[in-house]
Amino acid sequence: MSSGQSAVLRCARLVRLTAGRTAGAVGHHGRVPGIYDEPEFYEAACAYRDVPAEVDALLRWFDRHRGLGAGSLRSVLELAAGPAEHAREMARRGHAATALDLSAAMCARARELAGAASVSLTVVEADMRDFSIPRQFDLVITMLNSLCHLPALDDLVQHLTSVARHLTAGGLYIAELAHPADYFSAERRTSSEWSSELATGTVSVRWGGGKDEIDPITQITREHVSVTYRRRGGPVRTVTDVVPNRFWTATELTAAIRLAGGLAVAARYGDFDRDSPVDAAEAWRMILVLRRE
């Protein structure tokens, strides 16, 4: 996949719309039944992503925004990691990587894939809102709008407090969220349906869209999900689900960061490949870079 295609990263939540192509990627958190109990379906739905290109961006931003006195990147923690694609890529590049997820099935899959790739990965089954790991990390990441699984302000503040506690001085927390334009603009910047060809078959995904509307009071959308996996020479199987998704505004995130304490906004980006600001016309993600003070 080329660097231009690396921006089309939205699997199970947002698919970027570009001229003549559609693609995507996903993250998750929480005890959500259905698709999150099906790691192989989850991976198939997310096969569009260019994880190495995303990791290139994470490393670039770490070098650019790390605090004074912070050394080179040694350790990484991926939260709401699912199969831990990003943590495994970090481990492949020689960084001490840890993946945390609440789903036992996803944790087992992350261990299995790390073992198959012969990379060293620590996997922790825990809640991203309030977790305790007996070490600190230079970089913590939450990818692909996984913060949408924190439904209330108290959950978000608790999460940020836990993150700050696990960061080294000058370390960074990078969180990728949905772009506000998808909720506030008349014309969305992403779609909710896509398909892709895999070595093992074809996967077709629908995540949200249609009649799924955001609740104006709770800012939660109950997104209807359907993933159909057509294996070559094998059966056709569909997994359906309804996943609650909380939309967080930029101002709410800023308030939560202040309430949690210990973190400051170092940068905001709207994509991975061009480092566009979040308010650029071409921006399609809201990526926060927070620094441990």
C-alpha cells in the first residue's frame, strides 16, 4: 500500500472518502458483544489499514513533540488495542511494547499474532478507564476512535488520569478520534460502507450510517454493524452487532484534559500522512498529541 493510501485507515468506524477510492480501520474498547468477540472478523474488516505508515506518523510526532529531557522512544503502551496491530509493529521495530484491552478474546488474539510473528509483546487484560501497570511508558496511544467507548465525562477524565500516571516525564499520549465534521457538517468526510479483497476471500462491512442517528442529549449513536466474510472455497458468514459510540467534541476533550491534570495539548492533526491541522479542509480525523507535564 502506498503512502497516499495510508490515509485511508478507517475499518470498523469511519471510512475516508477520497476521489475514486474508499478504505478504513478500527479500534475498540469495552465489553461489547458481537464483532469484538470475533477477532478474525475484526481483522478482516480492518484489512485496509497501512499500520506501518501510521506508526511512522506516531514516531515522527514523538520526535517532534516530546518534552525537554525526554530521551528516544523506548516503551509504548497501546490502549483499547484489540489485536494490537500498532503495538506489534512497534515491537517489530525494537520498542518495548505493551497492549491493553478489556476483551479476553482480543487479548488472546494479540498474543497469538505476536507469537506467530516472533515479536515480544506484553498483553494486559484491563479497563482503559482505570488501569494499573507497574511501569511507565514514553508513548501511550489509543487509535481509531476507541475513545468513543467512554460514554461519560467521568469515564474520560478517569481514563486521562490513568494515562498521565503511566507516562514518563515529557512522554506523549496520542489519541485518534473521529473528525467533528462527520457530526456537524452537512456533508460527511467519511463513509460507513466498504469492502476489500483479502488473500483468504472478500469482506464487506457496514458500520453505522443509514438510520443510525446521534442522540442530541447523550451524543451517543447506536451504530448497526454488519461484517460479511466470504472465504475462498469456504462458507459465507455474517456477524451483526449494535455498538454504542460516544462522540466527543474538541471543547469537551480540552475540558477533560484540564480536569484530569498532568497533560497538556502539544499538537492537533487531521491526518497521518500529511500532518494537516485538524481545521484543514482535507482533515478527516481529530488526532490529539498530549504531553506529560
